[in-house]
Amino acid sequence: MPDTDTILIVGAGPVGLTTALELARFGRPVRIIDEQAQPSQYSKAMGINTRTLELLEPSGVTHRLLEQGTRIAGVQFGSDSRSYFTVDFSSLPHRYNFMLGLPQSETERILEIRLNEFGVHVERANRFVALHQAGDQVVAELCANGQATELHARHLIGADGAHSRVRRALDIDFPGTSIPYPWSLADVRARSTLDDKLAHVLFRPDGVLFILRFRRDVYRVASNRPDVLSRLPAALQVNEILWQSEFRVSHRQASHYGEGRCFLAGDAAHIHSPLGGRGMNMGIEDACTLAVCIANECTQRYSSNRHRAGAAAIRMIRAQTRLATSSSRAARMMRTRVLPQMLRSSTFHQKLAGRMLGLGYGAADYDFPRPPERGCAGRTGIKAAHHG
């Protein structure tokens, strides 16, 4: 097809790769660029939730993720000395009643391999510079290996992260608030006496600590305070530090997710605290929704649907973050007494577990016909299913 029918995706993280893969499955011509010369080697987002596993089934990616990931049966909340309550994912009547622990770098590798099987390859060291829209075309200015180029595309998708160049080029506001102090995380090789089938959230007088095993003896630890390695419990004995970082947390959402023939997805459209593990997963939901909207030529639905879903998620994540990190008496009572009592109800327990796994949000966002797909079920043995 001529270049003018091409859909250009800026950013080859999990959101950009998923968008490209879904569009390629629907037979749409795709180009995907990334300014980095090599794929990221950092673990970053660790949790793949149930909703994402559902959405990636038709592409044949889910079974590959399951082969590489660690299944997490639930989350235990408590202090260093005792447990307050546990949310048990395995109580859900679902084939994916767990969270999957897998480094983001590995998730991206699996997505890219599957995308390559559709004949689409990431064009690396290719930076988005600017754009303008003219009629039914988007003209993108790129810089590939130091050489200026120009691409005419039918649509342009910004999946280029929190500091999105595409969002700035579209002059879309990104309002919200920032937490004034840094958070910290690390990946460590360690010995542990904790229950490794569960993730652990430990409440401290001055903050919260998160612990998750995602390899045989490798753990992700994170805190809403600096220097997470100085805050580890005696139950976790570190043998080797593999990676550590500090980061700032903001809760922000683009004022709208689309302008003409250009769209935003993932962190380019919304950012929030990592509590709840919704970041990458919500971005993949954006990607799948946008691909279906483009393929069905109903892109006007994308911005309103996903903006509404993003706003609801950010409200909930902000409230969860306040509850988890606050040292107020009311927050302590909620964590130690009210929630444990509420979780005695199996209905409430299953609803909370489902929400933590990304279920129960916006099924109507996918409630319209899907276009014909190509090259999926025949090669993978996985039957294409309706997103919803």
C-alpha cells in the first residue's frame, strides 16, 4: 500500500508494540519507530494482569508470556510482624486467576518477536520531531540516524511515554499533581522466608514497602520513600543488587486523547502511582481499543471512551495511594480493621480481587464489530476471541 495509508506509531514500548501488533493482525499497514537504538533492558513494569492476558490472547502472545512469567496468587497486606489481610486472586472463577510477574523488557521482547512474524519491524534510532495535519493525512517530520525524513500517514499514534513529544506537538494539556518526594525501587537476588506465591505490602509508620518475587530468587522491592534497600525486612536477605532507581510519582491525564488523525496511548495519555499495577496494563487496554477503533473507522469513540476509563482509574489509584501511604489514624484503622472485616464477605473479596486484576472496567469500550483478522489462529493454535 502507498505510504499515505500507513499508520505511524511513535514509541516501541509495550503500548506501541501492542498497537502495532493489533493493527497488523487486522491487515493495516503499520510503521513503528523508536528514538532508542536498542530495546530497553530495564525491568520497569513487572505485573501483567488478567485483563491484559485476555486482550493479548487473539494475537498469540498470551501463551508466550505465561511460559516466561511467574504466577502470583494474591497480595498479603500487613506489617513486619503480622498480616492484616490477604486478597486471594485464586478465588476468582477465571482461567487467569493470578497476576503474572515478568520484567517489562521480557514482555517487550515477546511482543516484538510476534510483531516481526507479521513482517513489521521496529525502526530504531528514528526520532519523531514534529507533525502537521492536512486533510486526511498526517505529515510527520522524523530524524533517522541523523538524517531528516518526512512521512505521510493516515494516522499517527503517540505511545512515547510520559514526556511525549507527540503530545507536545499536538499542544494537548497534561494537568495533574505530583508527589513532592522521590520513590525508590530495586531488583535484588535474595533469600526470603516470605510466602513467595504472594506479593507483599508492608505498612510502616513512615510509608509502605512492596515485595514481589518474579524469578526463582529475584525480587522487586519498592517504597514510597528514598533508598528502598535500607528499608527491607529481616525476612528478605539480599545477596546481590541487580538494579536500583529512584523516580517521581505524578497523577496526570491528557485533556483529550486525540486531535484530528493523531492519538495518544499509554503514559503519553495518563500517568499515576505504581500502586495497583495498572500503568502498563491500562496502556495495553488503550492500544487494543485504539486498534479496533481505527480498523472499524470509528476513531471518534476512542478519546471519549478511554479518557473516561483513565479518569476513573486515576481517581481510584490516587485514593489507594493515599490509603497505603498515609500515617493518619483513619488510614491505619481502614488498613488494620475495616478492610479485614469487609473482606470476610466473599462477594466483596472477589470484587476487589477482580478490580486488582483489571476486570470489571469498561467492557463496553470493545462492544462493536471487529474487523477481519489475518495470520493469527492458524499459526498459533489460539482462537481469536472478542475483546470484552
